[in-house]
Amino acid sequence: MGKFYRMQTGTHLNSVVCQSLANSSYGVKGKSPLQKLHLVSRSIHHPHYTSSKFQRPPLRTSIQQFSSLNRLPLRKTKLLSVKYGYLSHRNFWVARLASRLLKLRYLVLGSAVGGGYTAKKTYDQWKEMLPDLNDYKWIVPDFIWELDEHIDFEKLSKVLPDAEDLAKLLPDFDKIGESLSSLKGFFSPGSQGETAFRATDQGYENDKQYKKVSDKEKIDQLQEELLHTQLKYQRILERLEKENKELRKLVLQKDDKGIHQRKLKKSLIDMYSEVLDILSDYDASYNTQDHLPRVVVVGDQSAGKTSVLEMIAQARIFPRGSGEMMTRSPVKVTLSEGPHHVALFKDSSREFDLTKEEDLAALRNEIEIRMRKSVKEGCTVSAETISLNVKGPGLQRMVLVDLPGVISTVTSGMAPDTKDTIFSISKAYMQNPNAIILCIQDGSVDAERSIVTDLVSQMDPHGKRTIFVLTKVDLAEKNVASPNRIQQIIEGKLFPMKALGYFAVVTGKGNSSESIESIKDYEEEFFQNSKLLKTCMLKAHQVTTRNLSLAVSDCFWKMVRESVEQQADAFKATRFNLETEWKNNYPRLRELDRNELFEKAKNEILDEVISLSQVTPKHWEEILQKTLWERVSTHVIENIYLPAAQTTNSGTFNTTVDIKLKQWTDKQLPNKAVEVAWETLQEEFSHFMTEKKGKEHDDIFDKLKQAVKEESIKRHKWNERAEDSLRVIQHNALEDRSISDKQQWDAAIHFMEDTLQSRLKDTESVIEDMVGPDWKKRWLYWVGRTKEQNIRNETKNELEKMIKCNEDHAAYLANDEVTTVRKNLEAKGVAVDPCLIKDTWHQVYRRHFLKTALSHCNLCRRGFYYYQRHFVDSELECNDVVLFWRIQRMLAITANTLRQQLTNTEVRRLEKNVKEVLEDFAEDSDKKVKLLTGKRVQLAEDLKKVREIQEKLEAFIEALHQEK
């Protein structure tokens, strides 16, 4: 570094001298230095920057000049022509020769001054060609950069003589030329004088021969030298960057030895990516005023978008396919610097090591799975964004969004709206005025087949934020007949689309197994030998993915710095408006977003489920017994009691009852009991879920509670083994006929009376509907009977007469009895159908039977004494009371058993199902949006998101200022 400083100081002194020489008439005119070679594309800032014209090389002479800067050849000074001839006074040649030779001191002084000037120009050329080392200033000790504070270079420049004084010291080159001509003419051929000036003659002959070389060959030669120089410094810069990458990797790693104890803060790009993730959740379609920058990668299908993105990320991270659509949803890739080359999703803690092939395969598979999950049924692409973070040493910090490729035709297997959906997704991202559009064009196909260029032209007609990238240039150079066509594409002359910069890249040979390093080597080798660079159709800063990555990163951060504060102010204003609206509409409510409301509803639902366990056993048994009897009473009356009552003696009655009870218990009763228990549990659960709790009730949860209730009931299944154990218990209960005390006897009679009266009431209602209103209702309510009701009324009256004649009539009419009734009615002028007679008889006899049974039940109130004596020596038989006691006891035992099963097993299982449903709903954002709706929910949701975005943006802006 000391040597570098001494050279810099000496050159600074020479530059002061040579600047005056360059402006004087005696100096040699210098040529402009070569342009700075740097990877960052000048086309980003100067879209139509023209390359510097190649300068004609200096004339060659045999006189060589050298400098102290590594003995580099300096620009030569063309000697003035010398007139040859002999002087007239030959006698004084010795004196004149001595006087001329004394003037050679001027040649020495002129050579020193010219050498210094040329050294300065050569140093400037080298300085321009060297890369910008500002990024590596941290390697040099700080005291080196502070030397200019201790040394006053302006005083040194004032001590030096000015231009006029230096001009006086210069020799008269015209007189020197005349003297040399005289000396050459004086000497004879073959003398020492001829030998001394032979070099000068040879130099003029070389000049003449050099002038014969055509200008085209000179330009080709200079272009070749320029290309090799560019590639040389490209490799130097890559080597320096590689060293810098290793050093930064060491800095970023956690040092356990305590070399660096400072805590690493979250990087700027990670903070910015978090803001974009929140915005993505806030509004997936970006309909809000989201104008934050992001790099949007668009292109035709199979144009190489994903390959370009992989080269920038330096890893093969995306699924690949042959000709089929692989990118089915937007993928946001956040590139940041880190000690290890890893990738991870924003909603997952797993890190994929991108240096291992098995992790790369797993990452590609995970991305493909997420894409397919995001695509809804009946669709081909999705607008849902997949967020991926890629970290690694040397990666350029930026946020890129890879979009599905634009298609021109919907093929088989695609949804009909696929083309329009892709267009709408692309427009939604590109319409952001601060989004950088990375337009990818396949160079191996005809430019006229491109669709994306028209789309990009519509969204960015002036090309102020578009970067055009031509891929597969190797195939384009091989297949395109006219290389000028590629130049026209790169220069933006073939498309109406304008762009901020134009790049050409090569993303491999088309082999999916190629590594990133092999693709880089192939790309560098191709451009090193490409005619596109040799013929200056492409500039060095317009090629390679590395240059593209640097240019896009610079443009991205420039856009971020210019727009982020404005966007923060916009979200601040939005937050103020939302807070004002909330205070005006809901002044007494807390601002709970959808997730917070869901948690609150979840706690309420779980509390209500726990309330089921607090229901008393008595309440359970009463509900179960009542509901079960309502469900089975019809079967007991119609299929057991009525048929058994038609028997002639008590033995037959009991036998019939036992048989029918056994059949009922084996086939239907246990299943009916379980159904009743399950329905009872549902009703109690629904009651607790829908019960309003006064002022504390929030109807915003009603829809969610209803959905949880229905889903939990749907998932709940009663224990299948419960029926088998219940069947045994019910069978044993029905076999018992022993009534132990008078209280049980009275309870059975009461149960029997209630049942029979309920049935009698139902029968009376049916008969009334059949025959129409009686005379009181006809007079009071002015209603009449229909023709059919009149017929049924006449039929009923005729059948009642038959029953009065024979109160012990059987339950069914004989055919001759039906004929008798029909003829009697016909005699009255009423035509009636036999089926109508039988139907009416069923209800009339049922009413008669129920009335008879009720009167018999009243007689049996005093029959417990006879029951204990087995009705010996008594005409009273109360077997029907015993039947109802058996039914009542079976109902009580069944209710008790079901209650135990409910409280011990089923309520807990239901609670478990409710928790599972709530957990599933918590993970399903669409379900929560559907069940928790309303202006209040949406306003709270927007307010929370805007606050979070604003806070993140303010933190990002503060970190951005600190970095500056």
C-alpha cells in the first residue's frame, strides 16, 4: 500500500506538469482513456449509450520510450522530417558539430518531460480500466484513507513551475531537425554518421509500411485486444468478488471464539420481504394502493424465466418439465446474503441446504406440491403467492416474483379461462408503477411469436422500469441467419417495446441435470468466443447472468429508496382513516381482527361444551325416558298391547306380550334407544350453543357456532358396542313381572292412564277430521261438512250402532258385517265403498277400545291386593297394568344406562370432536373468512394489517437511513 501511495503521489505531481503541457503548443496531443470496465450495466442509466470509437494506434518507430510503470510502451512522438544535404563550408565541420551536439541536452530534458506526461496518461488509462474498489475499502486500514488530511497536495502543486516557465525549457525541435539533417548529409556512406542515423531511416520505412495496412484490419485488431482486456478484468473482478464472498461469509457466521461479539440485526431485504408478505396476505390481488417495488419476472411459456431466476439465485430450486406448464402460481423469491446457501418458506422452519442434491430435490417437490394445493378445483393456475427465502454468500439482495408463463392457446387439460387468468395475474403485478418488469424473451424462436412484449408495452409504454432479457442466445446465434437481427432485438429496434436496459444471457445447454457452475462456465466460454461480442453487436456489460443480476439489484434498490417513504405516508393516512371510522361506528368495542375473534369464539364454544358435563343425571334421565317413550309408544300400543288385548284369557295375553316384547327387544328397541340418546345429546348441545346470554351475547359468532355444531355432530359416532350391552339390559328388565309395592302399582296405572288418554285424544282428533265439525261448531263458526265427511259421518253412526249391540266385538269387521253396513247406508241413499267402511271402523273401534281400557284401568286401582294373590278368586284381571309397569321399568333402566354412557363417554368424545373441528377451522383461512363476516370484522382486519405494514415500513426506512 505504501508503494501504491508513492506512485499515486508522484503521478499527482506529474499530472500538474502535464496538464499545462497538454494545453501548450509544444506538447503532444494525448488521446482519451479507455472507458471504465465495470459489470454494472451503463445501459441501466443510459439506454442509448454509444460505445467509444476505436482510436488509431500511434505510429511505430524504432526509438522506444520507457516509463517506470512496469515498462509499459508509451505513446510515441512523430519526429519531424529531416532535410538531407551537404553544407558548403566543409572546413568548419568540427566546430559546428560540437555546437550542435551541445544542443542535445534539450533532447534529454524534452524526453524527461514527455516521459512524465505519457506516464501520467498511461496511469489514467489503467485507473479507468480497474474496477471500482469502493466495496472493498474495508480491507484497507483506515489510516491510509486519512493521509490526505496530513499531506497538503495543493501546496506541492503551487511550488511547481507554471506552464509558461516549462515551455521556455523546451527545445526548438525545428532547429534540432535541421542539425540532424546536416549531420546526416555530412557523413559519407558507410561512415559512423550513417550508422548513427540508420535507426531513424528505418523508423520512417516502418511508418510507411504501417500506413499500408487497411483501417479494417486495425479496427479488428483493436476490437480483439479490447475484448481480451475486458475478459481479463472480468476474471480479475470475479476473483476479487469470490474472495470478498468468503470474507463476508466469515463475518456473517456466528463466531464462537469471541472475535465478533456484535449482534447481527435482521437484514434490510428480510425486513422488506416481511412487508411484502403482509401485503400479500392483506390483499392477494393487490387492489389496494400497494406501490412497493418488486422485480416481476414475466415471459412466454418456456422462454427461460425460471432458469434466469435460478441463475440469479445460484441454485436449481424450481420444478422442471418438458414443454408443460410448471409455474402454476406466483412465487416470491427473496434473495439475501448469508453464510450458508439455504432456502426456507415463510410459513415453515425447515431449511433446505442448496448445496445438497437431495435437499434441492425435496425443495422442488415441496414447491410443486404447494402450487398444486393453491390451484382450486377446475382451475389451472392460481393467484395465491408462494413465499420463498433464499440466502447465500454473494447473492444480490432483491425480491423477485416469478409469474406463470404467458400462453397464446389453451390446450387440452387446461381450464378454459387459463389464458385470461394468467393475463390478469401478470397485469395485477405489472400495473404497480414501482414494479421492475424483467421481460424474458426466448432468443431461439422468432420474435414475432412473442406475446409478452405487447403485454409489457401496454403496462410500461415508455420503458422506464422494464429490463429486457434475451435468453438462449447460443441457440439464436447458431440458428439465426442474420446476426444483425439479434442486435436489433438487444437494441430494442425490432419491438415497439421500450426498455431501461437490454441483456443477453445463456442459461445452459438444455440439460436439466446441469449444475449452476457448469452453466456459468458454458456462458462465459460462449461469450468469449461469440461473434456478437467480437463484432460489437453486444457490449460486455450486456452479457452474462452475473451482470444482469447486478443491474437488476441496483435498479431495485434505487426504486426502493425513491418510493418507500411515499408508500409509508400513504399507509399512515389509510391507518388514520380506518381508526376514525372504527371510533365512530364501534366506540365501545375492542379492535379484534378475524383471528382474535375466532379465538374468542373458540373459548366460548369450549365453555359451552363443558356445560354438558354439568347437566344433572335426573335431567338426563327424564329427557331420555320421555323421548324414548314418545318414539316407541306407537309400536307398543299398536303392535303389542292392542293385539294382546284381543285375547280371551290372561294366559294367552301374557304369552302374546312376552313373544312380541322379545321380538321387539332383539330387533328394534336397542337401536331406537341409541338414536334417542344421540338426538338428546344433539339437542342439549345445540341448546347450549344457541342460547343467548343477554347483553354479553355477540351475534357475530352465531354462524361459526352453527358450523362447529354441525361439523362436530357429523363427525361423532356412537359406540357400536353400546347396543349389544343395552339389549341384554332391556331384555332382563322386560322379563321381570313382580311389582314390589303399591307405589309402583299406582305409578304403572298412572302411566297407563296417561298413555291411553293421549291416544284417545289423538283418535278423537282423527275422527273429527274424518266426519267434519259437529253441530255446535257448525252453528258457532258457520262451517259445514264436505260430501265425503257426510258419507263418513253416516258410516260412523252405523258402525257405532253395531258396537252398542256388541261391546265385546272383535277388532276387525267380517265381510258379511261390511256388506250389512253398506246396504244399510244404501237404504239411506248413501253410496259407500267397503274400504271406507273398514277405515272408519278402525278409528271407531280404537276409540271404543281406549275408552273401555281407561274404565278398566280405573277398576284396577284397587287391584294390587288381588295382584299379590295372582288374581285368585277374583274376576278382576289387571295384566295390562303389569304390561305397562314392565314397559315403564324398562324405560327407566334404559334411560339410566344411556345417561351413564352419555356422561362418561359420549360427552367427552363430543368435546374432543369440537376441539378437532375448531383446530381445523383455525388452519382454514377461507373457512374463517366465510364464517366470521361483517363490516366490523373487515374493518378490524384492515386496521390491523395497515398498522402492521406501516410499522414494518417505518422500521425498514430507519434501517435504510442507518445503512446510508
